[in-house]
Amino acid sequence: MQAWQQLEVWPASPANRLIGETEGFFEIMGELVKRPGVQGAIVHDARVAAICLAHGAEVLLTRDRDFDLLPELNSRNPF
């Protein structure tokens, strides 16, 4: 319950911006999923990376090492 309450607060913060698919997303996604090794669950990671890239994200904080297959997006383990 506490986690959900925190999730409800985040969109109201002026420091946060919710992002999703935009123009250019499908072109970026297409390039990412065509490479070797991007299959199965990694396709979802490619979707996340494409959304981030389309929005100009500078870094993705994640512990998921599958993002190493997508070097266009700078990913870093926050721990």
C-alpha cells in the first residue's frame, strides 16, 4: 500500500515527467529489435530504451544488464 501511495504522488511532482511512445519511437524501436540477441523479454527492454531515446534521456538507472545490448542508451546501475 505504501508503494502505491508513493506512485500516486510522483506524477504531481514538478521534477518528474511521464513519458511514452512519441513520433520517432517506432523507427528507433525498429533499429533496436533488428539486432542479434534482442528477442523474448529483451524486446520489452528495447521498448523502454526506445522510449527513453525518443525523449532524449541521458541515462537510465537500472540493475538490468540486458540494457548492455542497447548501447545507444547510457544505462548505469544505481547501486
